[in-house]
Amino acid sequence: MKLVQRFVVMVILTLITAVIIHASPYLPNKAYGESATWDEKAFALAQDREDLGLGYVMAGSVIRNIKPVKLYFPLVVKVDYKGTVVWAREFWTGDNYELHDTTKATSMIRTSDGNFVITGYWKRKSDECLFIYKLGSNGSLLWGKAYKYRGNSSLRAFSIIQDRDLNLIVVGRIVHDLTAGSPNILFMKVDPSNGAIIYSKEYRRTPKIGTDEAYSVTELPVGGHARYAVVGRTQTTTQDPMNPYDAFVMFLNVEGIVKGVKIIPGCGTDEAYSVVSDGIDSCAWAGWTNSFGPGNKTTPTNANIFFCKTTLLSMTGIGYVYGWSSDTEKIMSDKALIKTSSTGAGYALSGWTNSYGPGTPQYPNLLLLRLYDNGLFCWGRVHPSADTKNYAEQGYPIIEAQQENTSFPYWSPGFTTAGWTNSFGSSPVGVHPKFELFTLDINGHRPACTIDISLQPDSLLYSPDSMVWNSVQLDTASKMSRSVKVLTYPICK
């Protein structure tokens, strides 16, 4: 299929505000949105380093509720270390104003040259394309591409990283025919200078049963038998619509050839959403399960968070499940699991719980977990929704903020997560969600707005499996952008 490249850039300005939820001066907890009647949700987060400290860049989607249709756009918001808006951008394709569009930024990284790369997907009536944008540190569009397979097909990107060769690695899903096909796993290697595809491959479980999707990718240390680890879900049955999926981790070499696969062969649904290397000889991966854990023992549809750590050489490891028996806990971001570098190094996870805090079980609260290197519980925090009302908070990616300029006196390392809240903002509370930025110090503390929790691990098992693959050829098209202003809403003071 011939590679087509076109490029158009558009710039328009609107207003975004931020509302303080609860905050000390340098542990911001704020919500952000363009309009009281629009829906804004953040799904991606990166740290920006500046000469005088640090800032954060969030990406997600905005749904403009403009009757008689809803218009969807990727939304990117940059804030400084206090949570004050610095700039914001929206992105779209030239023909993105059709009915029933859905457009979403799902993953973002800060690249080695100090810029940002964002990926996700947009949907029209007849097909779905994935996009990649590269932004300058000031929010300017350096390049943007949409990638498609053919008419009536689907490409979705769920995760992006930059490897040590400086190439961009994207994983997601591909559907050859939206009227009859089921998704296969998509893996792309892309030139960071212009978005050109180096190679793209698709993978499916053998024998093929149904949906196979990849949600996260990480690069593994030098010297191993594999270069990348990819996690997601694979369909195991078409007979039980309530419990069709197994979580998997797949290992690939530098050419994208499968070197090994592990799955969680549960009796329910298990989905892996995040994977990270320990930088030595193992990778950790996490997601949610209703095959194992305390929730499954009470109600089969309840889910809990699982954590696995796999040794690369022997392909063996550990697995634990965390949660409560009363309802559901989930993580659903490609960067919801990180390897920490601070004292007592281990792992940190971001998600939400319907079991603990105000508004549960119907309405979730943001959940953060810190685990030791061996996967055992260190500490946990719940960020509650407003008062005891039935409002929701969900966390997606998490980062361990790092300080490059040690002379900057107003900031110390800690954890930051992004997601969404409908507890706060200028819209009717409980109605329209807004971007949320939530920060903790390195020990998981902040002056207000957290509830300490304690959890005991439950056991989990996983086993070998296999995937087959082939190359696919994709086309590229143009993308557009415009700058916007964001309103800020207070949450915690």
C-alpha cells in the first residue's frame, strides 16, 4: 500500500480553567476543563523539566456537547509545578466533524530531545485511524500523522515509548474489517523525526478465537533474549460473554519476532494494562482480574488489581492480587505501573476503587498503591470524592517526579497521577468530568485529601502460551491542531 503524507496545521484559541481541590503550595491537586458543559478526561501524563523547576503535561479527550451532536478532540494541557496552566492544545483531522466521531489521546512520553509525543486514535463512521503528534516543549506542533490500514478498518494506539535507539514504539490493535473481523495486536516502530514507519506487525493468539489487544509496551535491558515486553488481553472463549479474556505478556526481539508469551489462565476475565522493566533481569506487569483475589471470592464479577513480576531468563516469577472483597479495583492505563527510584525502591500503581471511600460501591475513588520490589504491599492511599456524595474519581498514569535542578527550593520528589473527576469544577457537580492532577510526596503523604489503607496480597498463577505474527502495511495522512485555554478548578486547599 502506497505511503501517503500530507500536512496541515491549524491554530485557534479557547479558554481552560483550573479549580483547586486541596493543595499545599507545591503538591497541587486541581481539576481542569474548557467548559462547564463539556466532558474532559485525562489518560496520559508526562513530566516537563524547566530551568526553574518542573511542570506536567496531561493528555486525554474533550467531548464538546454541542447539540445535536457531540464532537470529540484530543486535548493536551501543560501546567507548571504549582498546577497553573501554561498552555493547552486540541488536535483533529480535517474531516473530523462527522457525526459519531470519537477521538482520544491514550499515551504520551517526553522524548530525548525535550519534546513530547502523544498517540491515540480517532473514529469516524466507516473506519478508525491511530495518530501520533510530536509537540515542542512550548506546545507547538512539530509534526502529526494519522495512520490507517484501509477503508472500513480500525487502528487504535494505546501505548507509546521511545527506545534506546531513539525510535518510537507504539502498540495497540488492528481490525482488518469492522463489519466482520476481530482485533489483532498491533506493534509499530516509527522514526521520531518525521513519523515514518520503520516497520509494523500484527500478532494473534493461536488458535485465533477472538479479540487480541495490546495496552502497554516497555523496553528490556541490553543483553537479554528479548528487546520489548508487550501486555494486553487475549480472548479465550466466545461461549461466555462475561469471562472471555486472559491477560498476557509477550516478549519480542528487536525485529518484532516473538520470543515468548505468558498468560493468566483464569476462569474469569483478566486484562493486563501496564508493563515496566526493572532495568536488570525482570519485568513487572499489572492489570485487573476477576479470576483471582478477594473480590472473586465474594462476587465473580468483582475485580481486583494484580501485579506480576517475570524473570526474563527463566520466564518464571511471582503474582499477587490486591483489593477488597466488597467490590472492584482496576488499573487501566499503559503507565499505571512504574518502577520507583526513591528510598525503598519498588513499584507504584494508580487506578481506582469501588470498595473503599465515600460514594462506593457505585462511584469510584482514586487509588494509589506502593509495592516493594518483591511485590508485597508497602503503602496505599485513597483520594476521596467530594464529601460523602456520589461523585467519581479515577486515576490513570502515574509518574515519580524527578528534580533536575537541585537549586530549585520549592519542590521535592513525589508521585503524580492524572485522571478525571466529576466531584469538582464549574459544571454541575457529578455531571461533567474534568482533567484531574493529583500529587503526593515520596512517602505518599499530603496535607489533606487522602485516606490511608492497608491490604494483604492474594495469590495468582500464570503459564506459557504462544502468538503468531505477520507484517502489515499502513498509510499516513495529515493531522491538525489548535491551541486552547484551560480553566482551573480548586479541589483540595
